[in-house]
Amino acid sequence: MDVQPTNLQQLRDAIMSIWTKISEECFQYLVESMPRRIKAVLKAKGGPTRY
């Protein structure tokens, strides 16, 4: 089990460690999904969506 960050620098380090492990394909999917995500938010008038 990973240790929880106890200060801002540890939190930054943890975020950067995870960030570098996200695949380019994942980023591409997220970018391509933005128009439908925005449409869902607008349709829900800012309320909850399935995202």
C-alpha cells in the first residue's frame, strides 16, 4: 500500500509519478471525448452527467 502524502511536495511528487504513467492513447481519448462531455453538461444545465 502506498503512503499518503503529508505535505505539498509529496503530493506534487505523487501526482507527477502518476501523470507520467498515463498513456498517449488515454490522453487522445479524453481530448476526443470533450465535445460530447461538454454537450452532456450543457444538456444537464450544469447538473450531474454520466461522466
